[in-house]
Amino acid sequence: MKFDVGNLLKEYGLDSVWSAIGDEGNYFLDELNSELSEIHPLYARTEYATARCLISDDVLFLLKDRNWAIVHLTYTRHNTDGFPMFKLFSDLRDAMRYMKEAD
């Protein structure tokens, strides 16, 4: 099931800083998967990318367990332990509130 985050981005006043991801979502998912080592907590857990920050390399991903993660992509293959950095959320609105506070 795809989530329409575009309306929530507008509701939280984030649409000038974050953009909903459409067909290009596979690019961000492929990038994340290339950055993750097998010991990274997000390894094999991401389902798809839903939004990206326009002023940083942060991307909002839906996880297979229906949690959410904001990941700071590094655009570096096979990162060292702890990278890419991320923050987990159990609810999409919690992620939106965090994005608003960080704005």
C-alpha cells in the first residue's frame, strides 16, 4: 500500500523543504540498499521511499514492518558501522512532527 505523504507535507508546512517521491522512489531505495551493510539495523527492512528533503540528503522511508525511518544518505558504498545515520518512527505523523521541528 502506497502512502500519499504530499498532503501531510502541506498540512505540516513542510512542502517547501520536503517533496513527495513518485516514480523516482526506486532510485533512493537502490541508493540506500547500496549503502547498507548486512549488520546495519535497516538492512533488508525498507519497502520504499516516500519523501525527500530538498536541502539535505535525508529521505523518508516506509519499512516493511510499517515503521518509518528518516535516513541521511551518504552516497558512499558499503559504509562503516553506524552509517548511514537514521531515526526510526512508529507513526508517520511522528515523523512529520520531527521533520517540522528539524526545519
